[in-house]
Amino acid sequence: MTAIKSVLVQKLVEPRNISILVYFRIIFGAIMIWEVFRYFDHDWIADYWIDPVFHFTYYGFDWVKPLPGDLMYVHFIVMGIAAACMMIGFQYRIASVAFFVLFSWMFLAEQTRYLNHFYLVCLVSFVLMFVPANRALSVDSILNKKIRTNYVPGWSLWALRCQVGVPYFFGGIAKINEDWLRAEPLRSWLSERADTFPLLGQYFTEEWFVYLFSYGSLFVDLFAVVFLLWRKTRIPMYVILVSFHLINFQLFNIGIFPWFMIFATLIFFEPDWPQKLTRFKIPQKPPFSISSLTKNQKIIVSLFCIFLIFNFAMPLRHFAYPGEVNWTEEGHNFSWHMKLRDKDTMYVEFIAVDPVTDEEWYIDPHDELSDRQVSKMSKRPDMVLQYAHFLADQFRNDGYPEIEIYADVEILLNDRPPQYLIDPNVDLAKQPITIAPKSWIVPLENHS
């Protein structure tokens, strides 16, 4: 155990070339600027955060709300400025903290905007607050020559490698489920998108190709990190991953994720490759001592160990819940379950009942929510419960203190027949908002 600890400490504190962190800082900042621009270009800021009358939140974060009115535009402008400052390394620490807070706030303020790559951006930007990525080829290093260095401690590189590698590995773990192993919903998706690939598309309806794609993507995700870390297989695996991401970009509308992963995965190559490729001469400084950890390094390493434990525990928490996670959604978010299910809403309606007067109201959620909100909410029991509580509060404010709220929601998962997602006989107004298993979720039928 002592020998393992010694090797681990050695890896965490040994000097590594800083050019890989400079590259990552620039790429991350540039892609985030692009992402902010897309929200202005498509007018998504108003659509997602300003216009809706109700916002779905995450458990424990109901206090995070979109800024009122046009202040959300200011929010995104400042976030774009922070990303630009990170990219050029100007006031890097302040900019990285600002970006992390602003992006995470935006992410937490509307649950129907949950995307795995948004979660990844939150985590990566958190890591970037700590790594010394501004100590070379940055405005900060020009203004303050004392911080210039060609070396950074190994933990800064390994923290980013772990963060980029986690979606690959747990994306593969998530694919080890009944539906994916029988090539669903991939079979349906490929058949619908055969025309998008002029040459390859002719095979999309062939069973051998469907299974090759299904099991091949599982294998790539599971072993990507292993083959990236091994020098002999690094380049072939990277080529496979680039092809994998480009195919996903063509097949699905998944925003910046393929491009971010294509560039971010280069973090697994030798740390000095950007310097060799660009022939930039980074100011040299003698390597720092690696004989022992300083007090500050011990604190940082301990914090990152806790952070990595969190990273590995979160994707596995759905095993603590009963039922199929793709159906119940309990533990689904933050677990790298990416493109694993085809879940369609067949019918959604809420019924409000006043037991005192026996009055009933049939409520179409489209009357208040956007189409996207209804689509996302109807497939996620926790969001259905949130909206039921919102409706109950409205009725109570209108003078119906004993109001009951029921949900009529029918969902189709992959190639199964549609069925009730929520028990239509349960008064959701009386159900607590909790992370505990929910007995009112109807178990998935035709599971085998």
C-alpha cells in the first residue's frame, strides 16, 4: 500500500510540460465563446429562460432562478467575456470562477435544458479554476513575469484527463443494459437516418451493421481511456474516437459535444505536443522539487481526490433505485446516460379535483409551458411532480385549499407498447419532492 501511495504521489506532483494546459485553456475558452454566440444567434435565451412562466429545477437547487427579464442577456454576455478572458489568460482566476458560477447557474435554472455536455462543461470549468493554465502564453504571464513557467504539477494534468475520461467510461457502463444489447433504440434511429449518409447509410437497415454499431460503440466507450493512455494504441484509438464523434454529429443534434470531445481528448497525448507542433518557445524555469508535497499541494490533492470520488459515485447511484433507470429517470441525470433511449410522449394531461365541491378541471400543460418543457417534463416523473405542485399552489391561491392533482401520462420507451408512467390514482399534490424512490411511478411492463 505504501508503494502504491508513493507512486501516486509521484504522479501527482512530478513536473509536466505546461503547453498541454495552455492548449486546453485556449480550446475550452474558444468553444465556450462559440456556445454563448449560438444562444444569441438562435434567440434561445428568451425561449428558455425569459419567456416561460414556470421553470423546472433540480432537487436542492430550487433557489436557483433565471435572472429577471433582460438581465439574462447580461448574464450570457458576462459569461462570454469570462470565456474570452480564460482563452487569452487574462485575470484567469477571476474569469474561471466567474465562468463556472455563471454557466452552472444557467444550467441549474432550467432542468428541461439538461444535457450531458452542459454537466461536463460545469465539471471541467470547476477543474480549470484550480489548474495553473495561465502561467505561459497568457496575458497574465506577460503582465506578471514571476508566474511564468514551463512546468506544472502532474495533478493538474491528471485532473483534466480524469474529467474528460469519465464520460467515455461511464457512457460505456450505461450501455450495458438490456435494450442496448439488443440494439435498441439504435436500430430505429439508424433506419430513420439512412439518407443522411450517402455511402454508409445503405447498411443502416442491416442487422449485422446495427449490432456492429451498438457493440462497437460500447467497446469504444469502455476502453477509450485505457487505449488513450497506452502510447502504442493512442493514435489509432483517437482516430476511432474522432470518427465516432463525427458520426454522432451527423446522426444527432447534440450541439458542441462532439467537437468539444474531439479537441479535449488530446489531453491524453504527451503534455509537450502543442509546444512541439507550434514550435513556440515557452519560457523555461527549473523544475520544482518532487520529493514531497507542500501543505497547499496536500490540500489541493485531497480536494481533487474527493472530487474524483464524487465523479465516480454519481454515475452509479441509480443502482440504489428500483426499476429501469431509463423509465423511472431516478438517478438518470449526471450519470452519462447518453443517447440510450427513445422515449415518446403519447398523452399528457393533469386533472385538478376539489373534494369539497367535486369540481374537476382538465389541464393541458401546453397552455402554460413551452413545447420543449412539456416534452421533457412528461417523460420525467420528478418534473411531473414539480408541475403538479405548481398547479396545486395556483389552485390554493384561488381559494381551493384541499385541491388534488392527478396526472394522466402515457409514454412509449424504445420499441415497447405505450403505458402509464404515473399512477393516475395518486394525488401528486400530497407527494413530497424527494430523491427517495417514488412508489407512484408505474413499473415498466414488457421489460424482458
